[in-house]
Amino acid sequence: MPTSTVVRLVPKLLIAAFKAKLNRELVLWYCLRARNHRGSGRLGLEDAIGTLVYLFGYSTSITYTALTDDDNLFLTQWPMNNINSLQIEIYEVKGVTKYFGIPPQLFH
């Protein structure tokens, strides 16, 4: 299923997420970013669910709920694409660091 990909970890982002008790959400965000090989920031919902079920052993229903929750801080649902597949948008690093109040110059 998932293939290995290099994703740059941002130490200050990891620390900020841990302090805000959002470290689990951030881990999911990093995993989905790694799965998005094209770098488009979009991933099919079924692909995202399959990846998280495979990596973490989550149930499909719990994973679906976590990914489609309106309160998700790092992802958003995207309308169906041309093959009628629901998509999620994975927010870029700058948006996530902005949420935590980390100045852009600190994550380079």
C-alpha cells in the first residue's frame, strides 16, 4: 500500500502541536502529506482512509469521521473530482505553522 516518501519534519511545529495537544492530528497530517506523492495537496478520500487504516490499524468508520470532521484543523473536504471521487485537501506547511503562530522564518 503506502510507499516510502521523504517528508521534512519541522521541529518547532512538532513542539507547538505537542503543547497544544494536537500531536495526533499532526501525525495524521504528516502521513497524508507523505502519501500525496504528486505534491498537489489533494488526496482521494478512499486513498487517505486506506493509508491510515493500514498504518495505524484504525477502523474505516473512525478514520472516515476523523477526515471529514468540519473541525479538522489541517484538512478540508474537497468536492468530487472528474471521476466522482471525494477528495481531501491537505493544508500546506505555511498554513499549519501560521495556525500555531510560528513565524515563517523559523521553519526554514
